[in-house]
Amino acid sequence: MSDFSEELIRSKTEDDKEESCVFSGTGMSFPWLQKHIGTVETGGKKEKDFAQTTSACLGFIQEALLKHQWQQAADYMHSYFQILEDSDSHKRQAAPEIIWKLGSEILFYHPKSSVETFNTFADRMKNIGVMNYLKISLQHALYLLHHGMLEDANRNLSFHLRTFSLWADEDDYAYNTASQNMFDHSWKTSVNLRALIQTPGVWDPFVKSYVEMLEFYGDQDGAREVLTNYAYDEKFPSNPNAHIYLYNFLKREKAPREKLISVLKILYQIVPSHKLMLEFHRLLRKSEKEDHHKLGLEVLFGVLDFAGCTKNITAWKYLAKYLRQTLMGNHLAWVQEEWKTRKNWWPSFHFSSFWAKSDWKEDKALACEKALVAGILLGKGCRYFRFISKQDDQVLRKKIKQIKKSVKKHSVVNPGL
Amino acid sequence: MDLEEAKEFRERCTQCAAVSWGLTDEGKYYCTSCHNVTERSKEVINTGAIPNTKIQAINRGLKRKRKLEKGWDWYVCEGFQQILYQQAEALKTLGVGPELKNEVLHNFWKRYLQKSKQAYCKNPIYTSGRKATVLEDNPSHSDWDSEPDLLSDFSCPSFVESGTDSQPDGHTPKPFPISKVSQSETASICSGSLDGVEYSLRKEKEIVKMTMPRTLAFCYLSLLWQRETITLSDLLRFVEEGHIPYINAFQHFPEEMKLYGRDKGIFAIESWPTYEDIYKKVIEIAKFLDLPRFPDITEDSYLHPNILCMKYLMEVNLPDEMNDLTCQVVKMTGIGEVDFLTFDPIAKMAKTVKYDVQAVAVIVVVLKLLFLLDDNLEWTLSNIAEKYNEKNKEDKPWFDFRKWYQVMKKSIDEKKQKWEEARAKYLWKSEKPLYHSSIDRAVVYKRREMVVSLQKQFSALVDSAPTVEKKSPSSFQFNWTEGDSARTCFHGHGLQGILKKKGQSLTTKNSLYWLSTQKFCRSYCKHVTTYEESNFSLSYQFIINLFSFLLRIKTSSLHEEVSLIEKILFKRKYGKTKKKSRSRKGRKY
């Protein structure tokens, strides 16, 4: 449930245009021009304060949700409802979804809220706009599941799906309430789910369970089809999980390496910091194509760009090893290319003397790997490398010696020396 | 209706089980024995030959549907009159004298109606060429209920001695009693008022059309005429705080004045009034009404810069001693002269002084004179003051800019935060929803119902925490008291630390100055200068932001006003083109 607020904030920052003055080449500024440029979007009309109020209100709600201030969020929500009466029809039509997401989140966490309040709210929201009906029903069912009300959820969901299907004029299936058989039950659910998954949206838990079920019953092709559709259909919103599910499935199926690489490539573009990236790197390394090798290096650097992975010893081990391999393979240009954009900030990000001391204290093995990388990229004069090489440790003495040797041999700063 | 028409309907009546139906005027079936009306309406099957009587009957039904809601007939200008009345009442509650409502504003409004040819003249314009002879017949008495007078009464422009006797208050205003006149209306474009549609389409060059923001312009003109102690920024702030009706003022119309359709665009405003906009409208209306020179603003008027400066100095917690300096600047620049300050719309370059902005700009200039505000000197001077204050705890403390900055920054940030929160939570829509036409009426009502029920649900979740009581209106946004240890009051602090003796008089220790604008724009654009924040010191930015928030104006407006004052003060420097951005000047007094 908490994914929603993050999703919303992401979308908000995408839409948020920085209010900057319009600059001309001579350094003059025209603040009055900015105002007019802003009206191009609205077709020449100045934004009304009503719109300002609603967008400011939305900002406050999101802030309150992030800080878990449910009371405040509810307070602002109270004022936000007026967007349903906005004279701007675009905003009015987009409103119910936003309100549902925010409202449901507040009601989920607010101490004073109860299942009844949630139910009332869900029912009210469902009646605004038909498109929302099904989405809200599903999420409502999830909420009930969360609260351990399995039967309610199932009943709820079946009822709504049936209502929706009747409205949508689907006569692919008939719903038989009499059947209690486990197989029947799951089959019906699956058929319902299948219809559901055709509609664009984010259905992660449903997809997962549906695919599990299909695999259980041996329908590999069906599962593959569902997952491929879920990941690649353009109508669906971009969802990294879709690719992860597809990848895991293909792995289980022992699909060819090429296929796995192509799936992970997309994941790399969406979430370069994902832990699967290390697996991706391994696949690329083992491949025979040269561009895959180059990409492998890119991927590793990419992973270590992110603060969450700075202490990942596997990543550093791989990078250390791979740098050596790359340099021995006479691909200095690749390393230089990757290093070009990073040399300004990686040293203080990863290799400062603070990190040297802290890493050595925490995990000596990690420090050694990092030292090797630092030595290669920054030369043996860099702080990190010097600090580590001065350390005297019984266990790692040999390793440190090896590192010194490698750096001497491979350092980018003094190549070939 | 005839039984024959309802022959095809064969069901049994739910109440009396008879099968004997008739058609009501609205075309619904009703049981002739028990008069139970159903919801089933008769469907017209063949549109071919319909007998004459039937057409007449149908016509009757349609005609009744013409007016969506029954009520009085009223014109748009009456609506505005209502609103002005409400606003005048509110001003009275704020302490303004009753003459404003009964005489000044009333006369201005009558003059407007006369000038825009809507009333008080021989041939007022009305929709569909109908004559408003009805209006001219009525007797005259000067009151808000009054019927308009003939042209002759208003030929003399002198408003000062208003010969009109003030009538007792307490009349609930009614619109002009006009008999119902039939109009042709298309169902899609309609309005509650009689001329709403026509009004919104009217586009005459010479006539100033009345709008919601212009009501505030009228209020301000009246306040200015009476030289009341409410500045334009005060007025707009009162509107923002809800003490003067503006947003949704139409909700207080009498029950019988129905508002819908095009009226919505005229009366339901969804933006706050801005200072710059209302100011322009004030001048525009004064010119349109051909008003004479306003009563003089002399040294003892509230609006005189000496007094306003004192007020703002107090409000921003600056020492009283600075008032001497502000008076000096006022004197030197000549902006305290009666002729400069008094508003004269007929003058060639009609302008009215932005009294509040100008006073604040003077204060900014004084701060620049004392502290230079170059992100350096002010802090150095603060260090000196701090040292002195520590050593001499018994004496009158020297004014410490840094301490003042800390106190003010905290206070203003808090205020700004609260203001932003209040703006984000503001509920714009009226309780009774406004709809455009019969088509969307049901939808609009349903939406309102939905919103209200959702709001109710969520307000139950919000703690019954102390709701911010509606503040009682005050001219001051900040109050500082001596002896409050939490919030230092700087009123009594001394300026000795920043002034030094020079012969018989004192001068500022700082002998430098920088101009806010080096060159003024002489071309066609409306602005003489722009304000690009990054070009200025942080202290200056802070000061400008502080005062512009106080007055709720744009920072560029205040910056412009500061530049204009400097222009007058340093006239010589602007005479020649100077490349240097600093000019040396020692100020004496």
C-alpha cells in the first residue's frame, strides 16, 4: 500500500516544472515573461488560485504521508475533495484516482479508521466513474485480505468482477457459485484473473499467483505468454517487477543465455541499481560477444553508482576482478570511458580517507577489494590505497601484497608501468 | 387531460388497482380514480400529425420549464449592488464610519450606473431593447433601496458636501421591483439574472464593465475619499481573511435571487485579488467616473508616509528612533507633499500613490543607508553592537541587526508557513453548487453531495483539535511587547552604534550606498525595472521578501518602488549615465 505514495511523488516531480526565470542570452531576466509562458499550457488563461490551492494541498498531503502524519493528511484531504468540483474537466476526471490512492492510504494507517470506514469510502469512490470501479474493487479486496478477512475479500472480489464483467459484456465465462471444488475455485479465479490482467495496470500479486498456478498445472506456455505480455505490452505502465518475474521464470525454464540477457537489459535500463544486476553481469561476462563484455563493465559501474550498494562486497569483488580482466584484454578505452564521468565524484563518494578507515574497521575483505579498485583507477598514491596497504593484518597480509602487485601492474594512472 | 391520450397505458394502479389513466401537464401518467401520479411518462411515438390542442398543451408545459428556478427577476448590476452593500457593511463592522456606506460608496455607485448607462439616465440600455421606463417612474430617496433618480440630480460633481440625508440602516435591500417580462431563452445558455448572458457578452470600449475585483476597487476609492485608516494592502488582507465578503459573496443574496448559468462566470470568482491588479482598477474606475480631486492627504492623515512608516516600523519590530530617519528621507524626496500624495484622477498623468508600498520602500532605503545591506557591513555593525550590549547591560541596548534578523526570520517563516497552509486548505466552492444549465444541474448537485459526504467522513478522523479561531481583524500582523523574553522587542533599542557625530549633527557610520536599479527602462513596457534576486545580497532579499509578504505584493513591485524613491533621492546621479554601481553619499540630519 505504501508504494502508492512513492509512485505519486515520482509522478509529481516529473510534472513539476521548476519555476525559474526566463533567461535570454545576454543575462537579462524577464520574470514577467515566465508568467506568460506558464499560461501556454493553460491556453493563455492565467492559472486560477483554485488550482494553486489544490496543487499546494496535494503537496501537503504527500508530505504528511511521507512523514506518517495521518492526522494532518486527513485534515488536508478534507480540503482536497473540492477538486472533484473543479471547473477544469481534465483535473476533475483525474481526481478520483488520486483521491482513492491517497484516501485509502490514510485510512489504512490512521489509528481512528476502521474496516467500516474503509468500506464506506471504497463504496463511495467506486461510484465515481466506471473505469475506477474495478481497480478500486481489487484494491479494496487486497485491503480486506490484509486484515485477514479472506472470505469477505473473495466474496467482494467475485461480486465486483461479476458486476464488471456483466457491464463490460464479457461472455467468455459463466460464474458458478455452487462449485466448491478447489480446482474449480482456482480455475474460476484464474479465468477472472486472466480477464483482469488483460487490462493495463499494475497487478503484481495477481500475476505472481496466477503464474504460480499455471506452472503448478503445467501450463508453461500460458505462463510465458502472460509474463511476456505483462512485461512488454506498451499499454501497461513501466514496471520493473514485470521483468523480474519474467526473468525468474525463464531462469527456472533454463532459457538460453541470449534470452535472459535481453530481458535483463530492459531491467537494467529501468533500475540500474537492482541486485539482479550482478547476475546480469555474470551472464554478460560469460557471453561470447564483445559488446556484452563492454556492457558488463558498464553494468558493474552502474550498480556501484548507488548509495545502497556501496558496501556490497560481491560487486566490488567483481569489479576488481573484471577491471583486471578488461585491462589484460587491452580494453583500456572501455575503462577510461566509464571512468570519465565518474572520476569527479567517485573518489569522495567511495574512496575518501573516511571510508578507508570505516571500511577497514567494518569489513576488511571489502576494504581490500575496494583498495584494489582504487589503486587501479586512481593510482597507488591515492588515499584509500595507501591506507590499506599500510595496514598490517595477519590474515590478509598475503592478499594485500597481491593487491599491491596488481595495482603496480594494472593501474590506469600509469599504464603499463 | 383526456382519457383517450392515456388509453395505451394498461397497467393497474398500484394504489387502487384501477385501469384508468390520464396524463399530467408534465406528461406523466396519473390514475384518475385515486390521483396517484406515476413516474412513467408518455412517449411520443408518432411525431407526424399532432392536433392543435395538443401542441398548445405541450407548449404550455415547455414554457413553464423555461425558468429553471422561480424567483425574483434581477439584473446583474443589482447583484453587484448587493455585494457592494455587503462589503460596506463589513467595513462598518471593522470600524469605518457609516458615511462611507451611506454616502460615499453609494454615490460612487450611482455615478457608475449613470456613466455606464444602466440607470439614472434617460435611456438606459437593457436587453432585447426593452425600455426601462419602469425605473424612471419611481420616486427618489437616497438609500440603498432607492429607485434611481433622473440625470439632473447628479450634474454637480461636488461630493464633499453631500446634501443627501443619511437614511436609517436596517433595510434589507431589495432589487428594483420590476414586473415580469417574458424573454426568449435557449435552454443551453441561461442565467439566473435577466441579463446575465448578454452581460457577459457585452464588450463596449468606453464602458468599464463591473466585475468582482472592481467591487474592491470601489471600496478602496471610498476608503480613500474618506481617508480612512485602511490601506489597500490592509483591505485585500481583510478579504483574504474573510472579514470582507468577496469569494462566494453571492451566497448571501436574498433567497429569491437565483443564481445559475452565466451568472457563475460573473459572480463566482476563483482567485484572490492581487494588489497590482486592484490598484490598476482603482485608477481606471476613478477616471471613468470623472471624479474630482480627492480630499487632501496632509501630514496628520494616516496615509501620510510619516505615519505609515511609523506604523510599519512598529510592525516589523524596528527601533522607534528610525522614524526620524524615515521622516528625513520623506522630506528630502518631497513625497510627503500634499500635492504629491493627493489623488487627482483628472490630472494629466493620473496616478494614485501606493501609500503602503511607498512607506515600506522608504524604510528599506533607510535600512540601506544605515546598514548598506551588502552581506558584510550589517554583520560587522552587529558584532560591535553585541559587544557593547554585553558590556553595558544596564543601558539602553544598541540595535543589533543580527538579533533582529534572527527574531524576524523565525516569526516571518512561521507566519508564511501558516499562510501557505491556510491557502492550501481553503474551500473555494459554495455550499449551494452553481450549475451552468438544466443539463448539468443534477450532476453538479450530485457532485456536491459526494464531496460533502466524503468531507464529513474525513473530518471525523481529524482530531477535535483546537481549530484556528477566525482571527479578529487587525491592522497589525505582528505584535511586539516589551519584556517578552521569548520574542525580543526592538522598539526601544538605540541607534547609537550605527550613527556617529559630525559637528552639530549625527550621520550614519556607513557612508556607502548602492542603487537598487542603475538604469530605468524608458520604453513601452509597463515596468521600469525588473528584480532578479540573484543579483542582490541575501540581506536585501530577506528585507524585500519580508515586506512584500507583509503587504502581500510581488517582490518586484516593492523593488521597483524602492528604486523610484532612490531615483528621487539621488537625482543627480541619475542625471548622468553612471557605470559605477556604488555612489558615495553621507546623509546628515
